[in-house]
Amino acid sequence: MMRLMEAELFPSTPGKVKIERAHTINRQFNRCFASTSTMFLWALFLIALTASYLSFQSFVDTSSRYFNASWGGMHWEKQIRASATVRRPGGMSVLVTGAAGFVGTHVSLALRKRGDGVVGLDNFNSYYDPSLKKAREALLESHGVFVVEGDIDDARLLAKLFDVVPFTHVMHLAAQAGVRYAIENPASYVHSNIAGLVTLLEACKSADPQPAVVWASSSSVYGLNEKAPFSEADPTDRPASLYAATKKAGEEITHTYNHIYGLSITGLRFFTVYGPWGRPDMAYFSFTRNILQGKPITVYRGKNRVDLARDFTFIDDIVKGCVASLDTAEKSTGSGGRKGSPAQYRIYNLGNTSPVTVPALVGILERHLKVKAKKNVVEMPGNGDVPFTHANISLARAELGYKPTTNLETGLKKFVRWYLSYYGYSPRSGGSAAEATTGSAKSL
Ligand SMILES: O=C(O)[C@H]1O[C@H](OP(=O)(O)OP(=O)(O)OC[C@H]2O[C@@H](n3ccc(=O)[nH]c3=O)[C@H](O)[C@@H]2O)[C@H](O)[C@@H](O)[C@H]1O
């Protein structure tokens, strides 16, 4: 044993050492080679593992994006097709943008009730209480109108919608509304009223068939004009707010798409629309809330103590104007993104033709609510308001058969009735509306 160890440590023949060494090196080399190839295999295995992990991750990402998206999928498409189904001879299939909004809800219902196909689109933003928009959506769904949750500035979504349904008409009511809010959030007006409008028109011009487009402009485009009543042919180059400027820009932008691509366009200049399911940011609505809650209201007054006045227009009259516009809209003439012949381009005032001052509006509300308002009268701040609006509706009357029938007294009565039923009113209390709203079912 000792000799063996010695022989290994101190070999007796030099030649033997060489051979032994060579064997040892060989063995070591083989061992080394074997471990390198094992390492190589391990490395390959690790690379493959990493690659499959990464691709699995991206699959998970993509599918979670797909599954989390508020639109897409076979069930979604089925709902859209069902909602777009026309149920009367010669009916239309209409994409209504801003469908969960005030005017959008009413127009969608009117179309659906007479048998047209209606698909809504709304981004349910939080400019005002989204729960009111959700309640309007529930109302629409109970009548078979499906509302897609999405933004008009989402080109992929719009392309998909036109892919699923060959809409004959688009009723474009989605917008950033409100005159004075533009001071606080100017970007939201650019996003919806400019960028969103262009994205929508791009989708319309590329659609096959191209739909006819009816959209909401605004009385605010008349800006600081003094000649009354306001007519469509009057200049509209003195906007008083960014809101008005974006609506005026919308009129120019739609004209371009009409001129280049043959889109049939009808712009409707709405005059201070009010009524049930209305917008909480508007004066008649917020005044009602404050009066009922015993809170003060701020009433703006113009220069030289002149009262401000608006041509308040009841929602049912506006709906008739919208539907008549859809019914009389000619087809767009383009296809494949190219214009055919010149297409229809129209603009109409939809007002009431009888302006009412803001203090008179408050007086009507006080009577309907049976509560006296606590008024703070202040000079109109320079934040976008105009002193008065007054529509000349001759053109709409002649070409659309538009004829408003509801005065402010009657319209506000209907609004107050809706307000009390929506926010909570127990007729058994027998008290005033103010008492009845304590413990209201919904909050504002
Ligand atoms: O026709 C339109 O194109 C626009 O109509 C509507 O704007 P406006 O006519 O300004 O309505 P609205 O805010 O109800 O104020 C009414 C009056 O109350 C006064 N007002 C308002 C608030 C207040 O606290 N106090 C007050 O006196 C105020 O000075 C004004 O004199 C839509 O909101 C707008 O989106 C757009 O559609």
C-alpha cells in the first residue's frame, strides 16, 4: 500500500511517468469536456426556460388586456348586432355617441321605440356624477339599447364597431359640455370636441357604407353677437368660451370631411337644453338641488344690472329636431375613403324662440318646488358666459318641420317631477318638496 502510494508520488521510471501523465490529462480532459457539455446543455435548458417564461408572460399580458378590456369578444359583438337590429321597414341603424348623456339617452330611446336599431357609445367620464349616467344606461338597456363603454377618440374601437355593424347614421352627441368648466379643464374640450370628433369622422369616412352624420353643435357659437334672434347665416367668429370655440371648430372640421370625403353632415346648434334626466352641472338642475337643500344659489347678472337670459329648450323638442335631422339626412356619397358627388352639409338652430331671464327661471322653480330660493346675485364673472341667447328657427321649421311646443313653465314642471321621483320623494309625507327630499335615495 505504502509502495503503491510512493510509486504514485515518486514514479521509478521516467517513461512511465509520461504515460501515466498522459492518461491523467486525458481523463481530466474527458471529465472537463463532459462537464462543459453538461453545462452547455444546462445553459440551453435555461435559455429555453427563460424564453418560454417570457412568451408565457406576454401571452398572459395580451390575454389579460383582452379579457380586461371593456369591449371585444363574441358575446360583445352579439349584443351589438342585436341592439343594431332594425325593427321597422325602412328603419335606420344608428350609432349614438354620448348615449348615456342627457340628450343621447332621450334620442336613443325615441329611435328605439319606433323600431330603429341603436347602439350607444359612452365613456362614462366623471365630469358629473357617473351614477346618473349608469342609471340612464340601465334605462336604455331595459329598452334593448346596448351601450358600449369606450371613448370616441379610440380609433380601434370605432373601426371594430363599423366592422360589426354597417351603421346607416351616426348621431354624435358625445362631447365635453359646459361653458364655464373650460376655464378649469381646457384639455378635456380639446380631447373630446376636437380630437375625438376627428377620430370619429375618420372612422365614418373609412366605413363602408359611409354613414350620414348628425351632430351637436351649440348656440354658444353665436358668442358675443348682439343681433337677435340668432340666425344660421350670422357670423360666428366671436366665441366667448373655449367650449364655444371647440364647437365652432367642429363646424369647420365637419365641413372639411364633407368636402373631401363626401360625408353627409348635419350640425345642430342646441339652445340650453333642459328636462328630466338632465345634466347636474346646468343651472336649472343645480338650482333645484340647492333650493331643496336650503342652500344659497348664485344668480349671475350682466353689466348695468341687466339680467342674463337663455332660450331654454325642452328635451322633447330637441329630440324631435334630432330625429327629423336623421330622417331628412341624405346618404353620404363617398366610399373607400373617396368622395363621390358633393354631399349634403346643413346647420340648424334648435331653440325655443322665447328667451327667459335667469331670475324668471328661479321664480318658476320656486313655484314648482314650493320653496323660496336663497339668492346671491353677483355680476357675471368673465368666464365664458354670454349675456343672452335667442334662436331664429325658421330654417329648421321649413326643412325639418321643427316646431317646439313646450314652454319653460311646463318643461320645468316635468323636470321637477322627475327630479323628485329620481332623488327620492314620498308623496305620503304631504309636505313640501324640500321636506320630501330629506333622506333622498340617490346622492348628487
Ligand atoms: O346652449 C348651449 O350651447 C349651452 O347651453 C348650456 O350653457 P348655458 O346656457 O350656460 O347653461 P347653464 O349653465 O345652465 O346656465 C344658464 C344660465 O344660468 C346662469 N347661471 C349659471 C350657473 C350659476 O350658478 N348661476 C347662473 O346664474 C348662466 O350665466 C346662464 O345665463 C350648456 O351647459 C352648454 O353645455 C351648452 O350646451
